[in-house]
Amino acid sequence: MVQNPTAVFKARRERLAAAMREGVAIVPTAPERVRNRDSTFPYRFDSYFYYLTGFAEPDAVLVVIGGAVARSILFCRPKNEEREIWDGLRYGPEGARAAFDMDEAFAFEALDEQLPALLSDRERLYFSLGADSHWDRRVTGWLNNVRARARTGVRAPVEVVDVRSVLDEMRLVKDEHELATMRRAAAISTSAHRRAMRFARPGLREYEVEAELMHEFLRHGAQAPAYSSIVATGANACVLHYVSNRALLEPDDLVLIDAGCELDGYASDITRTFPVSGRFRGAQKALYELVLAAQAHAIAAVAPGRDFNDPHAAAVRTLAQGMIDLGLLQGSLDAAIESGAYRRFYMHRTGHWLGLDVHDAGEYGGEGRWKRLASGMVLTVEPGIYVRPGEGVPQALSNIGIRIEDDVLVTPDGGEVLTAAAPKAIVDIEALMRDG
């Protein structure tokens, strides 16, 4: 059974406090951003802040005090009847303290008064120095305020530790609350990809297909796309981060869709490639089968104790051999991998962490070795091939871009594909587009 969300957030703060011992952490949320004049972009909280609080309002800071008597203190906007008429509910400090199980809460405007005292006589400050110059200046001011009182016997923290170094390790392994949300996000996104396959046909514009994705995201309760949706037909699919989405779908082309929703802060990330006509043919089919085989080998390499790089290595071997077989590369498989010749047609990694961020928090390796996979981690597996025209490239293979991406949970038994409901076998795609 999934825990009460408030208890989940409190438990995370307690873990952070225990890891800091006598330290103090300052974690601000993201500011509102002006789009133009008096219009702002849709608000999105800071992921680290939300991970520890579940609090989604702007103008807020969390302070966590470690040590024998750990405390969580929230600073947030005060109640304001006039602004609530215009913008909606504000919890206010007292409401937020009760709703989010904080030990104390103060108005956001009380930061300059309260923080010097909270920093006094603490060994370490945990803060994401360098992430935001505004907060760097404010935190430096509070530290200098404490240092100025040294002759009164008050000590300032002597060490600043990046709070993300602690939180990244926590965020890497998802708890049941997170996984329940990510499964829902995956279900919404797979439904959107199925809808797009049924809808796509020659003569439409890429943005019309994008609109179908957005419709499915929002009607199932997702708040937004997790990133700018890619709907790339024909040669556009060879542009990895193509987002113009204006071109016409031609009957002989493939269309690559890389799109996922964000639900309650958590991202999904799926890519599917399919024929506009509804039938794979010739070179398209050969390249697609190659990428699909590479993904199958990569997913098979997802298991506890394996290196993060193992899925990538498996995909590269399959893709490089296929490039040789199809005449895109010459020579031996080992030579193609060692020289990096395959990167002409496959230039990105096979995956990344997934969670509150699309490219989620957490290290991939260090000190000469890759991160070991562990049960509860979630990563994408997304091999591809992108064949631009050029010397030595067969004409039949030119201007074809294919990527197949799924979200995979590391389990004790291997890898569970959270996004398996989005068709990717040729027979399943063709059947959905024929019967849809």
C-alpha cells in the first residue's frame, strides 16, 4: 500500500536531517518567470524542494535542521485575501505547517530575520551553491551576518556542502509513492502515443499530431508535457531535438514522436517511430528492426548489480553490426566500436535517469567506474539511428531517423518496462494504424 504523501515527504526530510548530523540545509523553490509584461509562464516548482515538501507554491524556502532535535521549517507566502481572489488559494504559514506536517512555518518575508539565527553555531551549511545567483547572494548575506557576530561567541558554518549530493542519492531510488505516480504518468503517455498512431495520416501537419498528444495528456489529468514534444516526419527525425513541428506528413515517410506527460511533478518519456502510411517498407523496415533489436538487447542488460553503461554497450554492439550489414559502415565490428565510427549514425547515449526531472538527478559514474543499477531506479532505454545523406550512404537509407524509447524500472528480477502499452513491434503498430 502506498503511504500517505505527507508522511512520505516528512520521512525524506528526516533522512536528510540524519545525513547532515549537525548541519542545516536551505532549499528554495523555483521563482515565477515572466513570459511578457504581466503574464507569467505556467508555474513549475523546484524538483529538490518539492521532493522534500510536496508544496507547490512559489516564494517558498525549506530549512532542515539536523542534529539530536531535527526540525523542518517552511517559509512561504502569507495569506492574502485580495491576491487569492485573483490567483487562488494560498496556504499561508499556519495552513502550510498543518497541511504539510512542518515543525514551524513563517512568512517568506521573515527569511532575513530568521536565517542568521538558524545558521548560528552550525558546523555545515547544505546548499546548492552556484545554482542560482540570487540565492547565492542571499545566503552569503546571512552567513556574513553570523560571521560579524564572532566576538560575541557565535560561530558560522565553516563548510558549505552541496545539498544535491545528498538528495541525488535519495532521488535515484524511487519509493512506492513515486512509482505509483510514474506508473500513472506512463499509462497516460502510452495512451497518447496510441492516439497519435491512430490519428496520423498523409496530409496532416506535425502540430496536428502534437495536439492529439496534448489532448490525451490533459484529459487524463496530467498537468503538462514533461518536455517539448517532438513530432518529426521524414528528414526532420534526423534532428535529435527537433521541436518546430510544422512540416507536412508525407505518405512515404516515417514519423518519430518523442513525447511524455508530467503528472504531479513526475515525468514520463516515450519515443515511437511509425510509418505515415501505416505500413513499414524496404529500408525503413530494415532500419526499424535493427533499432528494435538494439533496444531489446539493451533492456535485457537492465538488472541490479549491472553497470549503468551496460544497456548502452549492448545497444551499440547491435547497432554497429547492423550498420555494417546494411552498408553504412565498413570493416569489423570491434573496429567500428573502438574507432567510434558508429557515432556518425548513433550519436547519443542509450538512456538517462527519470523521475521528477526528465533527465533526473543522480550521478552516472565516477572515479573510473559506472554507477551500479539497483532495484527502484528508473531509467530510459532509447537507442536510435539517424541516417543523413552523405558520402558512402546508400540512397535508400538516407533521411531516415528512428528512435524507440521506453521507461524501465529496475526490479530484483531485471527490468520492468513501464511504457510497454505503447506498441513498438511492427505487427502491432500496423494493426493499430489499420484498425484504429
